[in-house]
Amino acid sequence: MIKLFRKIRRGLLKENQPNRQVGNFNKYLLYAVGEIVLVVIGILLALQINNWNESRKRNIEEEKLLTALTEDFNENKIRLEEAISKEMDMVRMSKSLIKVMQSDQKKIHPDSIRFWVTSGAKSWWKTEFVTGTYDAMVSSGNINILENDKLKRVLSQFSADIDSGFEDHYESMHYLIEMNKISAEMAPALIHGIQREELGVTTDSKDMNLYVQKLLNNEAYLGLLISKTWLETLRIHYQQKLQGYIDEILSICKSELAE
């Protein structure tokens, strides 16, 4: 393109040469000005092409990050939904056990008690989130490649809430450990028949019922169970909040990729 401009400029110089007495000074001055104009045009074109290339590269990189985030948070959505469902079942069974332990009528079938203990009181769930893409973006500084400020804010809130939620996780685990210590001697009576058969545990049915009754009358176990169940209830609310973040992140990513 610069060659074309030079050809045009030289043609104009020839057309403006009928009066050769003007002198070489004006001729060379016009030539110099023309060269400067051509250089400026060349620089501007090069900058424009470079900016276009950089913008294109940035858009491609952003699309890759949005796609990777979508994959990560689709997996997080599946994991969190599964954990919330299991925790709801756990809380429901723990509440059933609490109700029986607080009741004067403790003539519940031992199998029901065992089921509530193993699937409720002794259960503990923790979602392991996939955060590889976001962590890599933050550590490398590539988070700024994302153009959507709302997406960056929600990602930051999600990450912060994950970090702040571990206190309840570990406190709940502490209660579970203490409950297991109390019920250690009753363990053979509290595990399922399949587990007893697999482990070779033999316990007389009469002794099993006595152990179940002993557990139902243990006030320390009840107190720990109530505390753990309350924490698990709070954890469900906390994880439902994270669920809202995940849905919002996926929605924004989908919208950005569609543009």
C-alpha cells in the first residue's frame, strides 16, 4: 500500500513540474513531506493491524477460559447437588433419631435405629469443588482477560465462600469423632447385617437390642447429635448459596460464549 502511495506521489510531482524554474528546494521539500506522510500512514496501519491481532488473540483466549470455566462449574453443579441431596437425607434421619432419643417411647425396631445411626448420625459429606481453571487464572493474572466484571465478581465471591465454609465442615467432623468414641463399644450392634457378615462380626440378637437401647439412653451422644445436626442444617443453607453462585456463573459464561 505504501508503494502505491509513493507511485501516486511521484506522479503528482511530475505533473507539477511544468515550471522547472521553481527550483530543487521546493521539489525536495515536497518529496520529504511526502515521505513523512507515508511513514506516518505506515505506522498507523501497523498499529491498527497489531491492535486487531492482539484483540483477536485476547478474544480466543477468553473463549478458552469461558469454556474451561463452564466445564468446571458444570461438574461443580453435579457434585454439589449430590452432596446437598445426601446431606438432606442425613439431616432427616438424624432428626428421626433425635426424636426417638427424646421420646419416652423408645420401642422402635432396632433395624430402624441402626439405619438412622449409620446413614444419618454417622454420615458426613463434603463437596470437593473443581477450581483448577479459576485458581490458574488468578495465579497467572489471566483473570483480567475476562471482560465481564460481574463474572469476575461472582467467581471471587464463590472462591471466598468456599474458604470461609470450612469452619463448619471441621466442627461437624469433630462432633462425629466424639460420637464415634461414645458408640465404639456398641458398633457391632449398630452396623448393618451386610457389614457384619462381610467383617465376620458375630453378635447375639439380644445383645444387639441391649446395645441399641443403651445408645438411645446416652445423653452425651444425644447432645453431640443435636449439635452436629444443627451444623449440617446450616451447611445445607451454605451450600445452597454456593449453588446460586454456580448457576449465575454458568449463565454468564453461556451468555458470553453466545456473543
